[in-house]
Amino acid sequence: MTADIVQKNTKAKAVLRGAICGDIIGSCYEFYSTKNFNFELLNKHSRFTDDTVCSIAVADALLSNRPFDYMFQKWCRKYFRAGYGPAFRRWIVSENPVPYNSWGNGSAMRVSPTGAVATSIGEAMEISAQSALVTHNHPEGVKGAQSVAVAIFMALDGATKDEIKDFIENQFGYDLSRDYEDIKAAYAFDVSCQGSVPEAIIAFLGSDDYESAVRRAVALGGDADTQGAITGSIAAAYYGYIPEYILDECLNRIPTEMSDVITEFDNLLEEKHGR
């Protein structure tokens, strides 16, 4: 196995873990927001939320070749109190689940496995759109998912931050040139893709490592767990490393059946990207 393949596999395996750790770190600050970059990283109340459940569902769908809507209902019914929005809760229990034109950031917070498994930008765009469309068929909902998946793919493929920034700005029309501190000063809770995904990407672009990326996302003072998951997935792809003191503590807070999906997804990534 070449060094490049080993490195890409290592980075790709970090992506889903990066989303989950970002979710857990942000979980305490979703409704009790902080603007303090030096917030307490993890405490006894830190837990996985709907972001983790839905990300696991996407990974499981890719593993099993089952439809995304089937896997969302399977996993979300099992963890029904994970913190879903009202419309998605109704969709979870529906006997005939149909898209409900959502532009919410739920499509973006769960999309990380699609970026990790893709072998081209086109494939990242296509799979991420499929994962979004079963619920978030509004153009902004699809765009939010695609932008995160593409950022992950490009990071895994060795793109620089400037290359990632330029492509996403040109492809999706997001303004990623805004100053993080200016955003933070006026930012508030926002669950829309258009009002939270660009900001999460900006948090990554100004980071130095995985921890600083997630801290910047959470310290925006917005939808902390979701923006932590989005930023965390991109940062994990780019840096290829999550500190053990974060990774071990967070993975100890998820059920064994979720850990099993992560392990199986690792094997799929090796098959996709070469051993």
C-alpha cells in the first residue's frame, strides 16, 4: 500500500468520528450558548444527539445499500429522544415518509459519510444530494449537504483551504470571506442551512487543528452541536487527526451498535480508497 493511500484511509476514517465528536462537544451549548472559545470541552452532560444518530444512519445506508429514508427511520425510531426537530420527528414515525421541503441544517449535519466514501467531487455531490432529498428537498437543504460533502472530499484529496474555499464559493454561492470575529459578534441560533453551514465552514477555515476548529464552531453561539458536527467532520478530513483525549472520551459515550457501524464503515472506506 502506498503512503498516499494509507494517509487517505486514515483521514477518511477520521471523518465520521470527527462529526460525532463535534456533536458531543457542542451538545451542552445548543440551548445554553457560549461565545467563549475556552469553554469546557466535555463534561458529564456531554452526549450524542440527533446529529450522531443521523450520521450513523447515513453510514449504515451506504454500508448496506439500503435507502436513506429506511435507515433514518430505523435508527431515529430507536433513539427517538435524541433531539430532532418537530417536522423530522413527524417524518420519523410516518408510515409514508415523504420530503417536506426543509432548508434546515439537518441535511448538512448528517452528511459526512458521503464525503468520506466519495471518489470524486461529482460522486460527493450526487450521494450527498440523495441523502438530503428524502427529507430536505428544498434547494438550500440540498446545497448545504453538498457543500459539506464536497469540502470533506476535497480535504481528503489534499486540497488546500484556499482551494476548498474558492470551490465552495463558486459552486454554491456561499460567502466564505467574512471575518469570523465579525460573524461571532452578531451571531445567534440559526437552524437554516444558509444561515449556519457557511459559518461552520468559516470556523474550519480559520482553525489550526481539530480542537480549535470545533471550539470556533461552538463559540459562534449558534446551533452548537450541529455546527460542531459539520466543522468537526471537515476538520477531521483536513487534519486527519483527532486528539485521543477527545476521541476516546466521546466514543465512550455512544452505544456499541453505533461503534460497530463505525468499524464496518472503516472497512468500506478501505475498499473504496484502496488497501
